[in-house]
Amino acid sequence: MPELPEVEVTRRGLLPHVVGRRIADVVVRHRGLRWPVELDLESQLTGRVIARIERRGKYLLLECVRQAAASLFPDGSPCLPPVDDRGWLLIHLGMTGTLRVLPQAPPPGSHDHLDLILADPADTHADTGTSLVLRFRDPRRFGAVLWSPLEESQLPTHPLLRNLGVEPFDPRFDGAWLYRLGRGRSAAIKTVLLAGDVVVGVGNIYASESLFAAGIRPTTPAGRLSLARCERLAVAVRDTLARAIERGGSTLRDFVGSDGSSGYFQLDCAVYDRAGHPCRVCGTTIRQIVQGQRSTFYCPTCQR
């Protein structure tokens, strides 16, 4: 499943190609995603300009604005048209989703569910030769493409966003944050990291790797961690996610970036998917257990 690093890699890959482009057309081939694609999505998006691409947890947030017709200054030069209205396109990649930028619109495959045809803002037609295709592909259809006409200040109240925890790169996320929110929790620390209400984006791979880097056994109850151990874990989470982003995320099955390239973080994993192999630090055999129906990998010597 694409986690925070994969979504962030996708966001960064889209930025130079998508921001500032006008949505000339919307092609929906399959509306039966995790939540049905709205029947009026085409009319809501067509003609809008993609002003920004943000990320919240595993959600990509495309700010789409509809502008009034351009006007001219007295000297004949164009002036920036005022913004009439704005909204946000929320995209979740689910378990197998990708969002690709394509220079043309190749014939769609059976899992290519939605295309945004993007043109230069000055173009009045999608077929002027400057159009790009932003294509959403999702074999298992657990992803989502949803329109929300909210102002930016209202976006945190969206039902899919309002219960999310703090971002791992937010200055508020530190050892004290983990320690305070972990008090009284008997759930294993790895389960707490995955839940998303304390910190977002720490998926299965990155939770195992962060706990190894912090020297914490994944079955340890969150409420039993000392402040010092929480501080080590917060640093490990940020460092692990930052390294994963630098490596293009992890490609285990379906994930590729917006340009089709694979991620390589999985090649650097210290414990994830290495059950039966020696620990890279101490040589002890890496073990695998199941927590919440997810595989967990750890070193019984390095992680206490």
C-alpha cells in the first residue's frame, strides 16, 4: 500500500507538470472506487486550473480554482483574473493506486479508471498539442477520487481528514508528543503508529524500520515507553520517512512514481521482509510476527 513516502514522491513528481494547468476534460471510466466517484465530477472540474498540490497523510489534495475571464490593463497587457471559486480534489491511492503524468493519452487499460486532460491555461481546446494526461490507475479499486468545495480553512473538517494525527515532519511531532498521547494505551507501539490518530503516514514498512532504528520491540505497550525512548522513536520516524522519500519510496508490487519510476527504499531495509536473515547490526536472525493482520519484522537482540 502506498504510504506517506510514496504519496509525497508522487506529489513532488506532479508539481512541475500539473500546477498551473487547466483541466480541459475529465474522463471517468469506472466510478466504483472505495467511495463512488461523483456523477457531477466532470462538470465540477472541467475548466478549473490546478493551483496547488498538497498532501495530508496519505491523501493528495489538488486545489482547483475557476477563474473569471482574463482582462487587460490599459496598456493592453494581461492582468491576473480574479478567482471566482475554489475547491479540492482529494485523491487516495488505496492499496494499488498510481497517479501518472503521460504526454499523450495512450489507450487505457482495464484498471485505468480516470483521466484528467490538462492543457495550458491559455489553450481553449484540449487537443492543441500542449495537453498532458493525469491518469489514475488502481487494480484493486480501494483508492478514491473525491471533490470537495471547501475553502482551505475548512479543509481540516473534511470527514476523511478531521481525525488524522499530526504530520511526522510537523514541529509538534516529537518525543513529548508520543509520550503524552501514549499514556494509558495498552496497545503495542507498532499498532499505535499504524493507527494514524497519533501520527500519520507511518505505514507497515516504515513502522518496522523506525522501531528497529529506535531499538524498541514492536510489541511493547505504548503506555510503557519512557520519554527518552519516545524521543528516540520520534527521531527515527522522521529519519526513516525522510530517507524513504529520498529513495523514491518503496516498490514492493504496484507502486511507481508519477513518471513510472520505481522506489528503492526496500533495498535499504534493516528488518522489513528479512525474516530468517541475520541482523545487519548484530547478526541475530530477524523474526517475523503478525500484528493486526500485518507482518512485523524485528531483531530480538537489538530491540528490547
